[in-house]
Amino acid sequence: MIRPGSRRFPGRIAVGLLVVLFALAACSGGGGGKPAASTPAGAPRCTPQPDNQLVVLEDDRRSQNSDNVVPVVRSSVATAPLTDALNAVSRALSQNELQGLNRAVTLDGTDMTKAARDFVRRLRIGEGLSGGSGDVVVAASGFSESQVLADVYATVLTQAGYRTRVRAFPNREALEPALEAGQVQVTPEYAATLTTFLAQKANTGARPSNQIDRTLAVLQPLGRQRGLTVLEPAAATNQNAFAVTKATANSLGITTLSQLAARCTSGVTFGGPPECPQRPFCLAALQRTYRLPVRFFPLDADGPRTRQALQQGNVLLAEVFSSDADVVSAAG
């Protein structure tokens, strides 16, 4: 999955509800206006509830590959206290904390370095670590989440005694070779995506899993072959996720996708990018993993049309990303 840049969030809705309803009706489903999947005739529908607050339902049956945030380090420097400092970050980085970091930067306008320092200070990450020495360059990829995580790594490593700086790269294709070459020493990565990237470079059929321990069992040897050490993963992920409004979650009494499927056996309206029906981890993931009947509406990729359709109650469920700044966990 290509990592997004700064998230786009809708401001004041510029069109009326009636216009949106007609637009959705015109573009629903696949060719000829037919929905991607139909609701059984005569069955009651689950009804979306308008609300500005969006919540992500827990993917409790693991429909997605495990794209947990994970520190990746040049093996030549993968010793304590550097590894201890980065593992301490992973242990503190829950899903809610990652969303909070993104919220501080992209919605509240907090400077990335300040947001990183506030996060480290509040959770007292790496307190008591010392003995580090020398220069460490932390690499960030070309989107805000990677950059603020790189600042978090640099902050904790500085506390441990290292001289640090952050160097930005436009993408993984530019960053990873620099890491292999020793031009940078540390970077925040995403386990499943990096596994796929390194497997393709090695021309192997190795694949990530929907379980992080199995993904690491594939990723760590791929990393070692290139002089890279993969440290402890965080609980936080940046991967496809499925959101409803808070009001919808409350009305159905749900926090998980399994609960949604159990409540809404008649099917749900679902919005996502136009290519979603062809993507294995979008519409197919819902149908394969949860056996959830879906009427699909093509919207946009985690953008303003998706938010508008959810918030106005024009679709019940939509694809977002798990670490988006404007969503929270339905479980609270």
C-alpha cells in the first residue's frame, strides 16, 4: 500500500444533502448502475446515523496484513542503548497514541518536533537510558506520519546520548537503499509493506501475514540479508480500516466488524475508492472475512467524499486508514 501524504479532511459541506443523495445513487455499484452486492429482498436494513465523529471498528478477524509500525536499524549499530530506546517507543505506541500524534500535527497544527517531544515526555519513554554516543541519522519517508515518528525516534535517541538528525526521503524506493548503504541508520517502517518490498527486491515469493509475529518471521530474515535489523513492532498500525459514525456504532451497539456483520445480516451500504472492488484488502476483505453483504458506492481514497458520505448518513461503512487523525477507535 502506498503511504498517503498529509490527510485531506473535509471542511464545511458545500452541497446539500439532496444533491449528495442523487450523486450517490447515480454512481452506486458497478457497470449499469448495479450494486456490487445486493441486500436480500424483504430483509430489514441497518440504517446509518449522521454524525461528525468517525470511529474505526476493530478488525477482529484480521482481514488485513499486519502493517504495524516497526523500527528498522542498520545491523552495524543495532546494540544497546539504541535498540532499547527504539523498542521503548514501540511499547508506548498504541493505535490511539499514533492517531493522537497525527491529530496534533495535521489537525491542530503542532510543529512535528514539538509533537514528538510532548509525546515522549508525557509517556516518559526511554527514561533512565544513557550511554549512547556518536551520530545517528533517522530517515523519514515523504508523508507526515513517517516524519513525526522519525522525530520521536530522534528525541528518544538524543535522551540516550546520541547526536541525532532527521533526513527526509520522498519514498521507500529512495530511503531503503540509503539505509542499506549506511547513509542513514534508523527509520520507522511498516511491517507488512516492508516485507512485500524486500521480498520483491529479493525476487522471492515470501509474503506478509495478518498476524504480526508471522510477518516478522518473514521480514527479519529478509532484513538480515541486507544488513538490517527489525526491532519490536508497535501495536499501532497504518493499514486499511473500516469506519462508521459514532452515532451508528452507538445505535447498533458495535465496536467490531464481527458485531457489524452479526447485526446487519441484510447488508450495509459501503463507500470506498473506485478501485475497491478489485483490491484484495478492500471490498473483498469484508466479503471474504466477514461474509458481510455489501452495496458498494465508489467515492474517493480516504478523502473528503468518503467523510461527507459517512457524516451525512449516505453510507453506513467506509474504508479509511487505521491511523487517520480524524478517527478514533470504536472501543474508546
